[in-house]
Amino acid sequence: MRTLNSLATLSIAVLLAANTTVLAQVAPAHAPAAPAVVPTVAAPEVVPVAEPVVAPAPVVVPEPAPVVAKPEPAAKPAAKAAPMKISLYGFFQLNTIIEGGANDNKAWSIFVPKKAEDGEGRILLNVNQTRIGMNVSGEPKEGGPEVIGRFEVDWSNNNDRMNNGVGGLRIRQAFGQVKFNDIGLSLLLGQTSDLIGPLTAPSVNQGTLQGQGSLGTRRPMIRAAQAVGPVEIAAALTDNRDAGPYVIKNKTTPTDSSTYTSPKYPAFQYSLKGKVPASWAGEKQNLELTFSGHYASRELAANDSTTAARKDGKDTNFTYQKQSTSWSYVGSLSLPIISIVNLSGEFFYGQNLGSYSSGNINQNANTVTKNKTGAGLQSTGGWGAANVKLPASFALAGGYGVEAILKSREPLNGRVKNQVIFSNLRYFVDDAAFIAFEYANILTRYADNRTVGQPAGERKTDNGKLNRYELVFNYPFK
């Protein structure tokens, strides 16, 4: 019995010990002491994390403060000027001329004096045709017009063969042009080529057929042009260069007096040009046909009260001779035949053309004519030429130019017909530079009709002939 009691007592003791161990292992999960340890460990971890978050904030805020974009407005004007483009172009040229007679010591031939062939031949070298120019263009604003400009000079202002460029600087072109490309309208202000006689004959003679069938030259103008499909319509107010004298007749004595002055009004030019692709002659070839002309009043402005009174007829001792007008009608054609052959030419009829590329064979419009005093000089003229591209970098050109004064308007004593026959061969040293040799025969006819109303058949005539040989070297740049 005692043994059973001892065993029961031992079993109870073991059970109590086991329960105590289990309770001791489970208790820490729910023990109140554990929370006290957690805040102690977590607190130091939270504080350092919060502090670095606040610290970068002041560093980030000042960075955008300098605003680097502010200097940009100061640079904007420079950015606008940057798109402006200026490109140089031109050529160096040497002309070597051998003449078979007298030519009044001129650098180039417009007409020749009487019996020029009786004079002794001579040789001339000059660089007057050397040309320098520049094109200016800007970046157009979006949807705005395009603006361009050009300035061009050479040294051919003086036809004196001895000047060789000295004192001969000439402004050929100086203009600005506004192009409204969206509507095909352009406005040009400055000096450039005339609307009349727009083509250039393929001659290397520095005279470019002046007084021999060509009227076009250059002058200051205000010009507007409108493109309508393949057609361009243009009109211009131009400088009127027909300066001349008041021819004043004294009623009491047979003597005359003159006062030189200039016209009161500008001249007017117009043109109608059509351009059609010449597909039969190549992709870049065009057939061009132009009708053009001009009109200019030659009413002279009085220089002082004396000439004004004479013009108005207020002075009974004098009468004023009215100035006849200047006008022309011109047709021009450039016709590609095949890719290597081109025909071109012009024809004109006009009056008082001395200011238009030495028209009327370079004679003054106030010349007394056969049939009446003070009548304008009238003439017809033109030129035709062919250009042929040959193999091995050669090109051949030739043509004929002429101007003749109408018989009813011939001067009492002066030139009545002027013509030239020319032919030249060019060798292109490279894609642009060339050496050319030209032969030209110039014939100028003179008439002496000293009696007003004398029949044309009774006039005395004389001629001037000249053979001209010319060697040219031309080296362009751009």
C-alpha cells in the first residue's frame, strides 16, 4: 500500500513539473514584459529615417532657382540673324581684240566710223568685263514672303580703250525683291535688267549687240510680276534717262538756244512671258516667248523760271519745240530644237531709243530728220542666233544683228543702218571656265540728206567696215 502511495505521489510530482515547463515556454508570447523591449529597439530606428528625409528637401528647392533659360532671350536676336545667307559669284575675264581698221579707239564696237577700213589695225587687251556680285537671302517666317537681294558690279562704265578698268566701276545690279510664293506675286525695287529685250545674244563682243538689234539693258525700277500658271505678267516704273535740251527758236533772229534738262516723269515698261517645257529637247529645256515694250514721255522739266516761261510761251520772243515720246514693241523667242541646239532672237520697232542699249544706232532723238524738224527717230531691228554644243567640251555659236532707221525718219546727216555678223567657238577648260575665239564683221551705213524733203534716192551715202577678232578667257567663281 505504501508502495502504491509512493508511486502516486511520484506521478503527481512529474505531472506538475511538466505543466510548469509548458507554461514557462508559452508565457513569453503573451508576457507583458515583451512590449517594453519592442519600443526601446524601434525608437532609434524611426528617428534616423525621418531626419534624412527632411534634409534633402532644402537641397532640391534651390536647384531650379537659377533658371538657366533666362539668358536665352538675349540670344534670340542672334538666332534671327543666323539664317541670313550671302554668297559671292562672278568671273575674271580677259578680252584680247584685234581690229582690222579704225574704231575711234573704243574698247568695244557699237558702230564703226566712215571708211574705218582705211585705218590701220590695232590690238587691245582689257579686263573691263571682270564681274563681282553677291546674292543675299534670309530665312522666311512661317507662311511669310521670301526676301532676296543682289549686288553686282563690273568695270565697263567707260568705253575708252585706254582706261582698262580705271574709273570705269559700274553698278550692274542692286536690288531687293519680295516674293509671295503662295500667290505667285513678286515685288522688286532697285536696279536690274529691263523687261524689254530680255534675251542676250551669244556673242563675246563687249558691246552685246548694242545699236545692232538688241534693246535690253539695266536701270533703276519699281517692278511687280504675277505668275499665272506658265505665264508671267510684269510691269515696271523705270528711270527715264532721256535727258535733252530745250530747243528754243528765237523769233527775231535766226539763232537758236538750248537748255539741257531731264524728263519730268518716269518711263513705263511691261512684258508678257510664257514658258513651256521643251520635253523634246531634254528635261531642263524650256521654250520661252516674250512680248514686251515701253513708253516714256520726254516732256522736260524746267531748270529755272526763264526756261519755264519759254516753255509756256509766255516770252513772245521765243517758242518751245515739243519733245517727241519714246516707245517700243519687242518680241523675244528662245527655242530649243534638240538637246544640243538652241535658236534665239528678238525683233523690235520703236522711236527715240537712244537710252535703250544705244538704240537708233546711238543717235540723239532731237536730230533733225529729213521731212520735219523735231520728229522722233524711228527704227526697226533685231537679231537671231544659234547655239550648238559640240563633242569634247566645245560649243559653237553664230548670228546676225541689225538696226535700220525708217527712211521717212532718217537724220539729215548720220547713221541709217548698222549690222553685224558674228561667229565664235568656245572650249570649256572645265565645267565652267572657257576660252573663246570670235570673228565679227561690222558694217555701218551713213546718209547725207542735208535738204529737208530731199528724195531718199538723191541722198549721199558712205560706209564704215570693220573686221574684229577677239580672244576671251573667262574663269567664273561662286
